[in-house]
Amino acid sequence: MPSIVLRAEPGDYPPTVLLPGDPGRAREVARRFDGGLEGATLLTDHRGLLGWRGSLRGTPLAVQTTGMGAPAMAMVAEELLRVGVTTLIRIGTCGGLLREMAAGDIVVVSAAAPYDGTTRRHVRGEPYVPLPNFELTAELAQAAVDAGLRTHVGPVATVDLLYDPDPDAAEHLRSLGLVALEMESSILFYLAARATAAGREVRAASILTVSDLIGPRGTDAIAFLPPNVLEQATGRMVEVALSVVAPDVPGSSGDLTGRDR
């Protein structure tokens, strides 16, 4: 078995997989599949990392929980790549750094600075910033704008700490032009780039909902969305991602089915 955590075999997952950190969000994605949750196939519930396979408007899709943080994302993404997945889209949340941001805004990630130990271990500490697939990122950004959502496209910091003890860390990252803090994109982009360098056609991207704004003293978050409002905001983000991977009109710019290998 090539997959210890997901307990999957080649062919279990379709080429395109959405990656929420939250198992509850994974369930909500599966509810949107053709036939709803009852029509979807539960692929795994090992360690609470819920994953379902189904289709949307006839396009085969899967949703797979990653859990929180780069180490968890690394395990899940690595195993998905091993069983043949070629398009991976993180659908998560982030802390906004830009003063003009509002909670509930969308961030489409253009690069992920690896402040996490997992990515740095993979790249041996060399100066390297993992990038998402440009075409897929552009499609997500355009779809978010077309949906009327306040959308920011820019680089984020992938960090290990939800509660950073350094009160000046966020202000420093803001001064570097980073637009948000999150915990998984860097390693996802790196693993996709590594697979591409090895000769596979693999694409990765991240679309995030701003769940809170990071204040001038770092861990003092401001304008944090209450759970019910956050669920509505992430639901809009999910619809954007689904519109790209399973468009209403076959052959549109978001149709991935002909490009997956």
C-alpha cells in the first residue's frame, strides 16, 4: 500500500482533489457533489481525515481533509501524489495582513514564503519560495472576481504557529509585502513543483478566506469572523473553487478534465 495515512491505492482518487483543513468543510464540499453526500463515496475516515469521491456536473472530483499545519499537509499531499492525483487545490482560511482587507475577503495565493520547518527541511534551508501553478491560480482569481467577492492576489507566509509569541512578527511580514498568514500552502506548492520537476504534470493552488485580521501586535487578531459567518464565507470560496474545477459549460477556461493526466 503506497499510502499509510489515507490508506489509498492508485485509482482510488480522481485526478482533481480539493484540500480543506477542516473535516467539516470537507463534508460540506461532498454535499455539493452530484447526488449529495449520500451519493458520494467515503474514501477514508482514518484519524479523522475525512475524504470523499464523487462528481460535480459530471466531472470526477474528490475532497480530502488535510488537518492543520505543514506536517499534516505534507503527509496528505505526498500520498495523494503517490496514488496519481494531478490537481490539488487548498481551500482554507488565513489571517489577513493588509490594512485594506476585511474579514471574509478572498486571498488567492501567488507565492508562499516558507516560514514553516517542513518546507525548509525539504529544501535543505536553501532560499526558495514555492509557487503555485500560474494558470490554475489565474482561473481561481478570475472566478472569485466574477463572483463579486473582494479578492486579493499576493504572496503569503506559511507559518508553524497559530499563536506566535513574537509580538512583532506579523508587522515584519507585513513590511515584506506578504498579504496573509496561513499554515499549509508552502509545502503543497513545493511537493507539486517537485513532482513536476520529476516529469509529471501536477498543478497546485490555494484559495483562502480571510477569517481574521492580524493586528499591529501580531497575535492580537481583530475582526475575527464568528463561526456561522465564517461558514458562509468559506462556502462562497468553495463555490468559486468548484466553478473552476467543474464549470457549467464544458470546455470553458476552467475545464480541467482534458488537462489532467
